[in-house]
Amino acid sequence: MIRRSLSLSLLLAAGGCANVPMADPQADQEAKQFVQPDGDRGAIYVYRSGLFGLARPLDVGITNGVNAKLPYNSYLRVDGPPGPIEVGCAAGDYRKSTQVDVAPGRVAFVEASMTMGLLGPHCDVSQVPSDQGQAAVRSSKRVAAQ
């Protein structure tokens, strides 16, 4: 009975990722080189961490109008004008955001995670150091922006 429950859970988790548009493998490998953008642009990686909500993609959005659904173990890279960038997440009716200052020619990393609230799932977003962000991105798959 336990094996059957575990197998069903894994099947549901895999099915949750199937509805999210993934980037092609070449774009994934290029993003994992962490190339610095040109001096008049910045880049931001948003990645999903944590096992909570494994079967449910996490909605993320960036102030420049880029949105994506991040399943477990995935990330998004967005290049654009440098400056203060608002990165937000949504889990059900819960919303949270943080402001990240992206310097010209630099890359910033933001961790998005699903958490448990009193009345259902919540989410959190926070800027992390480059080494932590790069390690998480290397072990993840790139999603396509929507």
C-alpha cells in the first residue's frame, strides 16, 4: 500500500510538470554558462527550491511583464534593463514580492519557494548570493517565459 501511494505521488508530481513549457536543451545549457550581459543590460535568474508543493507549479512574475510557472527544480533567466526589478510569486490567493537591484552588466539570483500558510499554500521570494544561485540553477531545468 505504501509503495502504491508513493508511486502515485511521484506520478502526480511528474504530471504537474508536464503542463509547463520548458526551454529547449540548448537554451538551458547556454543559461548555465552564466554569461554576464552587455554593460547596458542586466540579467536575473529566478529558481524554484524546496520540496513543498512538489506537484504544483509556482507562479512567478517580473516587473517587465515576464511571467512563468516554475515546477520543482526549475528556473527562468530574464535579460533586460538594469535597475530595481520587482520579482513576485503567487500561490493560490497569496502574493509576495521583493525588489532586486540589478546592476548594469551583472547577474542577480532570486530563490522562489512554496511554503505552508494557515489557510493554504504561500510562497516566498528572496535574493540569494551568486554561488548559491548558480548551484541551484546547475541542477535545475530552464522553463520558457510566458
